[in-house]
Amino acid sequence: MKGERHVGGEIRVLSNLIKRCMDDGMPPETTGMQGWIIGFLHRNEDRDMFQRDVEAEFNIRRSTATGILQLMEKNRLSSAGACCL
């Protein structure tokens, strides 16, 4: 059993590496999810975006999306005009 690799452990290591790479390019007060949402909004800047689009893209509940988007607006990472709340 020694030296045997477990998928769960490997996924955890990969997750940590991805998080570190994402965090390197973001302001310290920005979370990973906020970064993903900013990227999503940027990629879709040519069309009207609504909170339900964010919910569908990231498979999150309305209450979660509301909290994230309100915090982003409070921290001036987004505005209600950029994504309707």
C-alpha cells in the first residue's frame, strides 16, 4: 500500500495549485469565485447579463449569487449596471 496514490488526495493538491495560480493575479480582497464571475462578465460584455446567468453558469443558488454580487458591488468590483441584481 505504501506509495499508492489516492485520487481524492491528488484532486486536493490540484485544487490548491489552481487556487494559488488564480490568487496570484487578483487583488487580495478578491475571492476565487469573484474572479471567475469577473471573467465570465468580461467574456460576455457584449450582451446583457443578469444574475440568473451567473447562477446558471456557476450552478449556484440565488441567495449565494446575491451575496457574492452584492459584496462585489460593495467592494467596487462590479456595479448593479454591469449585472442586474
